[in-house]
Amino acid sequence: MMSIGEGVVYMLIALLGLLIGSFLNVVVHRVPRHESILYPASHCPQCGHGLRPWENIPVLSWIWLRGRCHDCGSPIVWRYPVLELLTAVLSVVVVWRLGFSGTLLPALALTWILLALTMIDLETHLLPDRITKPGILFGLLLNGSALFWPGVALTSPADALLGVFLGYGSLWVLAVAYYRMSGRDGMGGGDLKLLGMVGAWLGWQAVFLTLFIAALGGGMVAVTYLLRGKGRDYAMPFGPYLALGAWLMLLWPQAILSGYLHLLGT
């Protein structure tokens, strides 16, 4: 049974997640448009008025405003409260799973990055270099710190470096093979960089199972689209499935590996 102290801690983590989610909404809206995420302050994208403090409270403001701008009445997309709530929930799950260990902050940071990339890819079918490339560098620097602070790193420096090449390279091979067989591009360069980023954070060992989970999840959704008559030419973003695979490998690597080996009958 959860103690009162633990309940307070989880509430504080959820509150932090709501605030981070609010910031991620800014990232999701502005980064694909090549805008600054720091300036100007939060404002309505339609009429441009700056948000008042009571209009900028995660989730509650959206409910209070009934999903519309107070000044011009333009709809506020559903993504704002959903991303804020999702960030809060997943942040609590990360803390529940890892506890207050040295890897908690890196795990939270990776979770937040993956959430931002997921939403951007769902909305624009893009995985911006402004996030994936610094994400690769930050993952390498984080795991390079294992030489000095081993309790903080998620994997070894060598495994992280190999993970970048294996993550990027494996999808590059698949993309080239698909293009030669079909004459069409099967995935964008952003997917390659995202899997390279996963390798930088989690090591080469996580790359294959991340890709396996992504292919399994994406394949199931693709079949659903086909059954609904979407057609074979329907462009389905692959980034969210890679992000899901990476997040699961971040928190449950051994369980997933055991399940995969069991699936193979070994």
C-alpha cells in the first residue's frame, strides 16, 4: 500500500510532468516551423494575443476555455491537454519503475524527447534534425559520463557509440532495400536518426528490439488501415512506433528480451 509520503511524491512528479508537457506543446508547435521555442512568450497562433497566466495552466485552462481561444474563439487543438496529461502519466510511470536512482533524470529526459518527436511526427510526418541530432549528441555525452559517474549513464560509452551506427545503419539498409524493390521511399531520414538516437541513449543492444516492437506495432496498425480502406499509398509515420519501442526498452529491457526469446522458442 502506498504511503502518504509516496503519494505526495507522485503528485509532485505528475505536476512536473504537466509543466513539462506544456513546454513540449511549444516545442511540437514551433520546431517544425523553425521558430524559437523561447521567444515570443506563449500566444494564440491565430490571433497572436499573449496568453494570460490563467490561460496557460496545463489541462485546466483548456477545460476552462472549452477548447477555444478567449480572444478570437479559434479552436485549441486536442493535442495540448493530451500531451500534458500523457507527459504527467509517463513521468510517474518512469519514477515508479526506476525509483530515485541515478538514471532517473536521463530516463525522464529521454521520455520527454520521445513524446515531443511522437507528436511532431503524428502531426507533420517529420522528425526534425533540431531534436534528433542534438539527441544523438546528448545521448553520447550522457553515456560518456560513465567514465566519471557510472551511476548516471544508461549504457557504456562504447555501446552507445556502436548503437548510433547500428541504429542508423540498420534502417538505412532496410530503406535502400525497400527503394530498390519498390522504387519508392519507405521511410524518411528522420526515422534513421531517431533509431540512431535510441542507440546513443540505450546502446546497440536495444536497437534491434526497439525496431522489432516498432515493426510489430506499426504492422498491426497498417493492417487496420488497409482493412478500413485507407489504401497502400497511405503514408503512416513510423517515428511513434520507434519511440514506443525505445520507451519500453528503457524501462523493461530484460522482460522484453525474455519475451522475445520465448517467442522464438529459446
